[in-house]
Amino acid sequence: MAVPSIIYNKTEEMNSASINIHLVPPKHPAVVPQLIFLLLLQVLLVLEAIMLRRSIAQARRCWLEIRQSRYLSTAPAPPELRRLHYPASSRSRRCQAGQETGQLSLAQINRMLKANEHSHILPRGPTSHGVLGFHSNTLPSNHPSEDRRSSATCLLGRGGVLFGVFDGHAGPSCAQAISQRLFYYFTVAMLPLRTLQELDRAVEEDRAVPPLLEWHKHPQDHSSPDGGAISFHSLRNYWQERLDEDDEEDNEDDGRVTSALMDAFRRLDYDVSVEAQVHLSLSSPRRVSIPGEGFSLSSPLRVALSGSTACVVHVSNGVLHVANLGDSRAVLGVQEEDGRWMALSLTNDHNAQNPEELQRILGEHPASERKTVVRHDRLLGLLLPFRAFGDVRFKWSPEMLSRLYDTRPDVLSAVSESVRTLPPHYLTPPYLSAQPEVTRHLMKPADKFLVLATDGLWELMHRQTVVQLVGNHVAGLQQQRPIVPSADTTLGCLQRLLLERRGRVQSVLEDQNAATHLLRHALGDDGYGSVDQNRLARMLSLPADLARSYRDDITITMVHLNDL
Amino acid sequence: MCSCVRSSRAMAPALLPRLLLPQMGFRLAGRGLWTSPQCLAVSGDSQLPPVPGQARVVICGGGIVGTSVAYHLAKLGWTDIVLLEQGRLGAGTTRLCAGILSMAKPISIESKMANYSSSLYQQLEEETGVKTGYVKTGSLCLAQNQDRFISLKRLATRLKVLGINCNIIKPKEIAKLHPLVNIHDLVGALHLPDDAVVSSPDVNHALAVAAARQGVQILDRTAVQQVVVEKGHVMAVETDRGSIECEYFVNCAGQWAYELGQASEVKVSVPLHGCEHFYLLTKPLQEPLAPNTPVIIDMDGRMYARPWQGGLLSGGFEKNPKPIFTEGRNQLEIQNMQEDWDHFEPMLSALLRRMPHIEMAEILQLVNCPESFTPDMRCLMGETPGVSGYYVLAGMNSSGLAFAGGAGKYLAEWMTYGYPTANVWPLDIKRFGNLQSSRTFLRHRVMEVMPLLYELKVPRWDFQTGRQLRTSPLYDRLDTQGARWMEKHGFERPKYFVPPGKDLLSLDQSKTFYKPDWFDIVGAEVKCCKEAVCVIDMSSFTKFELTSTGNQALELLQYLCANDLDVPVGHIVHTGMLNERGGYENDCSVVRLSKNSFFIISPTDQQVHCWSWIKKHMPNDPHLHLEDVSWKYTALNLIGPRAMDVLAELSYVSMTPEHFPSMFCKVRETSRSKAACCLFCALALMLPCLYLQEMSVGYANGIRVMSMTHTGEPGFMLYIPIEYALHVYNEVMSVGQKYGIRNAGYYALRSLRIEKFFAFWGQDLDTFTTPLECGREFRVKFDKDTNFLGREALLQQRQEGVFRRFVMLVLEDHDTELDLWPWWGEPVYRSGQLAGTTTSSAYSYTLERHVCLGFVSPPPGPEGLPTPITPDFINRGDYEVNIAGQRYPAKAKLYPFSSLFTQQKRRKEDMELSNLQGK
């Protein structure tokens, strides 16, 4: 199928002020066949489901599993949807009990903190691209958690290692979809055309396709089985369009990575939006009487209505590329020559605290909206991050949104309260973009690690503290510098010194995982750099409804770059 | 010695505790005493003396062990000895040794060596004029708990047998002997007044001086590169400065012995591995510690401490040792070893707990002194199995100083006479083979061995690391049925089977000198052996096949074995392989498979020793072939009165008593000669007829069935080609079900064989025990046509009389529940006088008493000559066995309880026939 190229141009989008499939800009005729295909696909699936008296979801799931396992990943997604493990499933009960009897025991605290921790050591060699390994952890506060994390090694092309944290809002759907799909988009954007051709031919001929990515997943990490069919199709469209562009720049320079990251972000957001529109056009409330369909977390509408920030790091051949969208951060831990730790931010927050970002937003809308575009540090008074995936209610035309509100009250009832109405002063959409800010950094021997975390961490802890803690932790994990007592040290003195060192090592080693170590300190910080067990216990035993006001979901990935 | 001075100067400030190497000693030792011209030449800095082209003996290693061997060889009259040292004399472990000379060692031969070393070092100063720093301090082994105290008491009884002065003392007395020791948490201690401290580099030096004076050429800075071997004999040694032709080579290379072994043309396995060992030196205390303050050994605290220059020297054997040199870095001298204070912290804490008052003492240095350890905590000594003339003495397990004198003496005797004057089998390098020489195995095992030096060792402890190397094909099957395992020569053997529902963990971890937890489990197994039928996997046995085209095989065996091997095909003969002195080199069962082929079954740990013994005496004849077939056969032992039924049902061979006049004689109609033989047996029931037959069991054909059980109980040994093992086992178990079959382990076997007075080689029998001493004269055929090894000695002994006798001691008035259990090595008293020691013991579930086996001998006559033993002496004495200081009355018996047996007349002999315990 020949699909004419789509050039998804942001400025044009802005100017046309609406993305409506019925109003496809003349420059993008390719969308039509693509959408027709999707439409047909949906119809077929529905028909099939009806004929076989099976639910749509079921039918689709089967289809997707086959696709996914065959084409996309080395580690096929587990068949059933796994929820993030909530260590304190009986948290509220325990909290009540805790208020009476005291606190969580140390063992309970550790169980909660370590439930989602994950670390992986990359085998040394060309495929590790200078990454020694990573430690990761996530602590939910929302129920279910809206944070997601991903890490994977690119297997084709020039390779590289990818890490990402995704902070969802208005539900986890978008973060979930992005965390699963973004790396594929990036891979497709990076792959040489010849490889893409082979890939496409293999799919066409129903042959086995070499895996693109090797995921490094915590067993409890979410993986959604639904939606894969559509997403695979969108992905395939994407690479077919790339093939049709036919003007591969052979420059293997790092500019390629930057543009690939940009492309992948924008294209994925565009696809999310388009899939939702297709879905919307197909599913009038009459037709969607199939129970549960509208509630499925991976329904394209729910993905598009919720939103997600993203902070993605690509490491390849000693070069770091960080693509950021929203208010997660990537901070580099640099050890200076005198051994002190320095925190180097590789990202800028996209929120009201960033004046440049504020200026950008204001500049993109008429002066008349100056007072309404950003209110109370929020976009249109509603959204904290100024850039995000999904969130179509800040992107679609008002007509489109009204149609959504009219036709699919069922979907809206499933998503959060705030989403159900048109944002106030919604005059010149889109207000939100998915254009990432890409930073490039040449790795130096002094760059020891990179901390990637959602705002949940950064609002509790300054980046310098974070780097200091991780630095000490990594140092503690590696062999302590041996001590050489001076000649007149007494045995008693030395014993005390050694015992103290032992104690210190043990407290550091209480968490083998640097991300858990950070979590513990972030939640239990007593203000003097130590962990106050009581505070930590209180923070962890907050009842579910209260937790969100004390702490956000926290997701941390620490990428170990160089040995100390 | 100038080089020594130089070396000490070079290293002293940083690494070497200067005072461990008093310069005085070296200077005094000086030029006048160092007689050998080669050694004088050493003092010239760059001019090294030429390497001689030829020597009788080349010793590699100038540490205390190498010099001791040279010294003793020279003393025994050897000339033409060359000692090579790659660096400088005593630059390895010897240089940094802590210098404690203690006789409290876990086995008697080691205590004996330490005892000899002590007296040697004591007189060395007088002999050579070199100061050795010998100070008789005595030593205190402390006990923090009752179990440790029991083990010290047991040690004390053993040391007293050897004539080593020692006492068990109370905490108060400890405080009197040592001013610094905190006694509040102590139960008691063992005091050895004759223990000493000594400066090991100085002893090393003194030995070198004495050796040089007797003509030993000592060449330092000469590294051995390769040992040239031709036709299994040492021919020459290649060094970096030329090669030396020689007859004998002695590998005393310490840390480097493993690599040196690998460097010979025919690789020699010297299984040892280095571990870092730390000790602390303090500056003199405010009130300097007297030089004769006793050495403190606090095993529960894992530390030791000795006085040193008014201060303390204290080290230990930590739980988490740091193995080193696994990759075999060829370090010339042990230099620049890192100090690791964090690692030392537990030992420092233990020291301060033991001596709180030295808190204010100032640190001088932490010394890191690598030591070499072996897989079983005992040193490696003797001629290597593969290369004749290649001797090894290494792997001292941090007791190099204490052992060097005695071990050097024994090795020198070994090289001179062909055997040492004491039973050194526990130290013989032939107890190991190639299977123990994997670096990974050694690394893992020494990490267990080093902490084990100070760990409490209770009866029947096993190593935990380096396991599951050799297993029977039934291993997994047995394991799932609850088998608990022990290891022998790398082979996993079942100890007993834990019935389902028992708490396994506590069973495995319990440590006691009293009644063990498995008592009832083993009891049930024994009962089943007596009343129904049990199956024991005994695959670990060493199995050889000796074949020839002519009658060479028979000739060889007739020469090696004391019994007559010229028996009809299919017969089993129990026989000892004796040495020239009539002592047991091996105790085995030999089956005549055909006219010219024999199947030899020996104990598990004889695999290397027996192989080399046979090889050594085997003529170089291409038509005579010895093959190790241990790996080809799985051995199942069917024990019990119903074994016959099980086997009959499995093989469709009628096994009713009418067909078998003797249970042990199986008539096969097809073979006339065998039938005739058995008929003979049947007629003359006096003679036991042990018989092997190949038959089919289940679907499997070619199973070698032998009518013996190694316990004296009725039953069979099945030797099964390994691929049939699982099938046969399954068949046996399913058919046996209706006869009440169950699995049993070696503990049950041990109880059965000891109550029937079966001796086994390696524990009861050794190279110094003759058949006459253990009542096995009937297995010696003096009148067979050919001469056999050891015949002369036995004839002479028969003439002169036997001076000691193997007896069975049944403990009376011993409460199994409450009293300490015997193990082995307990002194035996006759009418209040020390008469011998036990060699093994077990609880007899039939007698409901403990049975100890051991040797007793009458006190020497008036002129100090040994007195021949008489049955009267044995039967008429009041015997007592001393278990950890408590004496229990015992009945001594020369023959087992006949009432135990149903067919007593035949069994009386038979019980002594099956002897292969494999232990």
C-alpha cells in the first residue's frame, strides 16, 4: 500500500487550528487511505466479534498478541494485564491500626519500598553503549499509579539504550500507551531505510521480523495487551511513510538522534490523536453497547483524553540525548576532581516555573488571551505541564471536543471529573504540544550516573541532594576506600572507627538499589540528611485518599554510566 | 645469609615487622657458620654461583618446610642435595609467620609432628648457634561454651596419650596465667605449658645453616621452571639458570606448589589454594607484656594472640576469608599485600572483648600474610601418584611452623626408607587425585576450610562446599526420598534418609557431642536391615579391572595380595595388599571374573593410593592391563533376610534354600565347575564361599551379583552398569515393597559393621597394622605357591609374637541419652593403665550399647621391650574408655557376640571377611 507522505508540521497544525479528520489539510491526503484502513479494520473486528459471540476486546486481544509477539519485542507482553504491585494493599487498614498501635515495622517499610525496585546490569560490550546498568523504582500514590517507566536496548541499526519515565495525568492510560509505544517510534525514526524496507517486506510476507527492542522490565511493570493492533498499524504506517520519503540523509551524526526523537514524539502524539478520532467516528453510543469497551484503559479515547509527560534518555556511543516533555527531569551526577558531586540538569521543566516556557505559550496565542492561557500557574487554569502527550482537550478543535462530549458520555464518565467539560477560554487550540526539547551531552569520564525521575521526586528533593545521595550510595556499593590508621591510633579508637564504618556501609547497603535509596531519603528525610524512620513510616502509611496531597507518584531510574 | 640481611633491610620498613627478623640473629649467624661455598657466593650481589648440572635430590622452596626437608635428608646421610629458592630464603609465608608453635592439633599425627618440631627448634640454637627466638610461653585454648570445653577435654585426653603435657584448667587459673584475659565469659581452658613462640625466619635460617653445614647446596634467586619426567620418573629440573639432572624432586613451594605441580611434564596435582591471613602488631603496652606470657587461642572468638616485643601479636581465622592467587599469578615474593582493616574488624573486636585493657595499646601494623590451605585442612605429604621420585610437602593450613620439623623428618624418612616411621595416611597426598585440583573447587573449599580451623567440630561433620562433584545416577531419586549426604573423595554418599514430616533444617544444623538427632532414623534403618531388606547406594567404591593375556594378572595379584587368588572363576576373595612390613596398604575384595581377569573393589579413598600401589609393582608388560572402572558401575547393597526373595523375584532364578545349601553359594547348573565348587562348599560348610555371578535383574542383563554385604548381614552387592542403575533400582524398590524394602544410608551400615567387629582400612587399619594384629591370619596364605609382599615380615611377627591387638570394646554403664558419645581416638585403659586408643565407634542398636573398636597393647617389659600380647591379657583386664576425661567401663572382646548370628559357625569367619567399609 503506497501511502503518501505526511509531514506533520507543528506550525501548520497551529495555524490550521484544528485536527479534524473530516477536515484533513489538503497537504495530507495520505491520511485518508490510512483512516479508511483503520475503519475497515474496526468494522471487521466488530463483525467478527458479533459473529463469534465474542467480545470485541477478546477478539482484539488475540489479534494483538500475535502481532506483538511476532513483530515488536523480544519479550512478548504477558497475556493478562498486570497491575502495579501495591505493597500496602491493606494500607488504609494498616494506617488505622498504625495510629492505634504505632507504626509500620522496618520490615514492612522495606517491603513497601522495595516492591517495585528493579535493577539490571548490562553486559559489558558494544551493545551496552557505555551504560553499566540501571536501578529503578516506583512508588505509587495515586491508585492506580499514573507513573510509568521504560527501559530497553535497541537491537537494530546503530543501537543504543533507551530509558524513560512517564508521568500520567487524568488517568494512567496515556502514560501507559506512551511508555510502550514511544521507543518503537524512536527506533523506526532511527532505522536506516534499508532495514525498514526489510522489516516491511517481512511483515508483508508474514515472515518473522527481527525484534527491534530488548525490554528491561520489572516483572510487575504494567503491560497492556490491548490497543496493540492499532498501535502496530500506526507504527507500520509511520515507517512506510518514512520509506516513501525516500530521502534518507546518510549523516550518521548525532543530529539524526535529535531529529528522530523529535519526530517520534510528534508522530506518536499525532497517532494517539488520530486513533482517538477514528475510534470516536466509529463508536457512536449506539454501537458501543459492548460492555466494558469504553472503560478499557487502553481504549484510544481514554489514551487521548488522559495525558502524560515524558522524559527519555538515549545513550549511544558515549553520547546522551535527553528528550523532555513536561516536568520530569534528567540530572547528571558529575564527580569533580576533588571528589565532590555536582548535579547537572539536562532538561528544562515545561511548566509555569520556566519563564521561557511561559513566554513560548503566551507567544503562541493572541494577546487577548494573555490572562487566560496561564492561570494559577496552570495551562488554562487546569494543566500543570505545558507540554504533554495526549490531552486532546487542549489540542482538538472545540467542535471536535463538543462532538466527543455529545457522543461519548460513557467514556467521559469513566475518566476524571475535570475532563468532562470544555476548558474555559478555549479559544485558539491547540494549547498544548508534544514537541520535546532535546538536549545532547557528550559523556565524560566524570559523568558517573544519570537520574531520571518524575516530578514526584523533584518536589521533595533538590537535585544536588539527589546526586549527593546517589553518589554516596554508588561509592558505598563499590569498595570503600580502605583506611590507613595513623601509627599512634589505639586499638579501641580503631575499633570504634571500624564499627562506625561498618554501620555506615550497612545503612547504605540496606538498599542495594540506588532508586530505593533515594525514595527512602525523599520520603523520610529528617532535614539533616538522615532518614527519620517515623516520618518514613507516616508517609508510607497515609491512607489512599490522603496520600496524593502529600506526595505524587514517584518514579526514579538511575542509569549507571561510569565506575567511580 | 647476607641476602637475608639485604632482604630484611629492603622490606623491613613497610612490610616486615622488623622485630620478627631480629638483625642480630642474622649477623651472628654470619659468615663463619655458612660453610657451603655456594652460599658464600650468594653474598656477592650480582655473582650467582653456577647451577650444578647434576644432583641426587633437588628441593624446590627455601621456606621453613624446604629447609627442614633438606636438613633431615642430610641428617639421614643423604649427600648431593640442592635446594632452590626463587627469591630469597624464607621470603614467602615463612617470613610473615606469626611464630606460634602449638601442639594442640586436631589429629594425632599432627600433634606428633608439632611435638617433634618443638624439640627440634629448641635445640637448634645450640646446634647451629643461630638464635631462633624460642621462648617457652605455654598456650591457653579458651572455651566460651560447654561444647568447646568438651572438645578441649577430648583433645587433652588425646594429647596425654602422646605424652604431651597439658591440663584442663578453670577460668580463675587462666587469670593467674595471663594478666590481660577477661575470664567472665569463659567456661575453662586447655593449658599446654610446653607450647612456645619462635621466630620462623630465624628457624628457617638456622635449618638452612645446619643443612648447608652438612653439604646441602642452597641456591637462591633460582626459579624452577619445569620438572622433566621420563617414563614416570623424575629426570631433571629445569631452572631459569640451567637444568639439573636428578633422581628426586621435592616440591616445597608453599603458595606456588600448585602451579609448580602443573608445570611438570606430567602434571602433578597439588591441591592447595591461598587465602589472605591478617594479624595485628601493637607497640609495646604501657606495662610491657612479659615475653613468656602464654599464647591465647580463643577459637570461639576466632582469634589468637601472643606476646610480641612487649606488645601483642593477634590474628584470627575469620568467617569470610579472602582467597587469593586463584588465577595463579606467579608472584615472586609475597609483596605489597594490602592491609584490610575493615576485614579485620571482627577479629579486632574479638581481641578487645578478650582483653579489654589493651584498648589503649597503639597500633604498629596490620600484616597480611597469605597462607595456603588444602581441601581437608591437612597438609600434603609424600610421593605423588603419577611420577615416581616426585615428592611434595606443602599446604600447611597456617601451621607451617609447627609442622615443618616433624613433616620434614617424616618426608626424609619416606624418601630414605620408602615409608615414614609413623602412619601419615591422613596427610598422604595420594588421598587426593586430579578431581580435587580444579581451581574453582579449591577456591570454594578453602573458603570453608579456613574458618573451619577454629570452628567447633563435632562427630561426623561434613564439608559443605565443593559438593555434588561425583554422584551416583540415583542421586536425584534418593535425594527426593530424603537422603542426607556426606562426601568421600568427591563422591556423595547417603548418610540416612529423613522420613517425610521431620524437621529437616534442625536435623542438619544440630551440633552435639551427645546423642545425635538422627539416632531414631538410623535405628529404624538398622532394624529394617535386620528384619526385612534395605538398599544402600554404595557406588562410591573404587573398582579396578586387571586383565592380561596370559597369567600375568594372577601372578601380580598373588604377589601383591596375602590371600590366595588362584580360586575358581566367580569367587570373591577378601585380601589385604601388604607392604614389606606386613602392614595393610589396601584392604580389598578381588573377584576372579575369568581365568585372567580380576575385579578389584577397594574403599572409596583408595582410588589414587591403590592405583599407584598396583602400578608401582606392575611389570611393564603391554599384555597386562589395569583399568579404573569405578565410573562404570553403580553398586547397590541389598541387606537383610529378605534380600534373597527380592533378588529371586527380580531375576526369575529360583533362590530357595534347597537350591542354595549356603546362602552365599549360588549354584548355576550351566557351569559345571562352579557347581562343583559350590557343592564343595556345601559339603564343607566350614568354608565361606563368596561368589559372584552375572545375571539379569528386571530387563537389565549383565548385573554382577555378589553374595556379600560388607556388614555381615545376609544380602547381596549388585554391581550394575551405570546406564541400568535407575532401572534396576526402580525394579528393586517396586518388587521389594511387599518385603518392606526401604532406603538406608552409611550410618546404618556403620552401626552394623562395627557391632560385628569389621575393621576398615583408613580408620582401623593402616600401613602399620598387620593381619596378625587384627585377627586376620586366616586371610594370609603363607603356604600358597608364590611369595607375596610382606610374607617375611609376617612370618617374623608370627615368630616373635604380636605386640598389639585389635579388640572390640563394649561400653558398660554408659547412658546413651545423657553421656558423651565416643567418636574415635579415645584412650583405652586396662586396669588403670593406658593400653591403647580406639579407632572407630558406633552405637549398636542390637546390643543397645556403644561399641568401640581399637588397639590395645600390654605395657613394655622391664627392659623397655614390647611384650607379646596374649588372649589372657585381653580377656582378664578391667577396661575403661576415656571420653573427654570421663572413664567408662568396657568389656574387651576378641570376637563378636555370636548370639547376634543365626548361622554362627560360618558367620564368625564371614563377619571378618566382608570388610570393605569404603570409609
